[in-house]
Amino acid sequence: MWRLKMFLMQIVRALRKRQDNKKAVRIARHWIALVNSVPNRQEKVLLHIGCGDIDATGYINIDARPQPHIHIVSKSLFRLTEIPDNVADMIYMCHVLEHVSHREIVPTLREMHRILKAGGVLRISVPDFEKVIEIYNASGRDIGSIQGPLMGGQDYAFNYHYTAFNESHLRRSLEKSGFSQSLTWDPFNCEHHDFDDWASRNISWEGREFPISLNIEAVK
């Protein structure tokens, strides 16, 4: 528990040095809720970047939109300058990376690399372009079947997609960013994932279910 406390207090101190007192106060206010949500046996620093509505036990929740369970609100989820270097054991990003410009994928992954400590894990889930093509072909090439997974829901400012991934492209991007040992991960059988999100969900189209996600994790 002390590691989580030290992690957040580092952020508060950094923000105060930058005279961002409002953000510092907000983080301090949420710290009590965070500590209460983490089991005493949990000593790892787990960051859930772009968590949305999900409030998973043990995670520090980071999102662009404020909600009661969000510990750190940041309009830029990909330049988290308030977070110190080498502090996180794991960063989880589910259907978030596709919201980054294709020109900024490697810099964004390098930012995650900076935050992770040596041996830390970056766990990613993104729409798999190969699966998008399968849905498109199975639907009789109906554009409506793939608009959401390909271009985002587009129902609020942050919900637009700017890039696409298949397995080889994502692995190459991780390698360019300094990561090693990239492997697929199973949302039904892995540590720190006892909740439902897009990593395990399907796309429904005319009564049929299609898997959509590419799940890769890599080690710093």
C-alpha cells in the first residue's frame, strides 16, 4: 500500500511545483478512495489509462473525462508528464491506442515505457484490422458493419480513431519503442483482469457475433 501512497504523493508534489494546485487537490481527494479500493496484499502500481466507466479494483484510474472513480483526469492520456519515471508495474490500455494519430504511436508507447519500471508490463487491447476486414466481408461488404470499430463511436470529442493495427504492426511499434517479449494475452485467463471490457467483447451484426480485439502485452 505504501507504494501507491508514495506514487500519488509524488504526483501531487510535482503538480504543486508547477502551481497546478487545483489538479493536486483533486488527486489528493481521490487518494483515500484509491487506497480503500486496493486490497492490503496488493503492492503493485497498476495504471488503467483510458479506463472510461470501468473501476477495476487495484488500479489507479486515468481518463480524459472526470467521473467519481477517476483518480487522475488528463486531457492528454498520452503525455502524462505528472507521472514520474519508472514507477508503474503495469499499464493497461484497452481500445485507447487507436485514438492516437498514426504519427504519434511510437512516441506514445515510449511515454508508457518511461512510466514503467524495469520489468514492467504494458498490456494493450486494440481493434484488430484483420478482424475488421473479416466482419466487412461477412456482412457482404456493408460499410455500416465496420464504422464503429474502424472509425470510433464519434459520440463525444475523444471517441475518434486515427490509426489501425494488426499484430505485426503493433509488435513492430512496441519494438521501436524499446519494449521486448511481446506476447498475446487472454482476457479470460490472466492476472489483474477480472472485469468485462472490449478486450473480450464481440461486435454484433445482424444476429452474428464477431471477435474484434487484438490483445498484446510487452515487457520493458
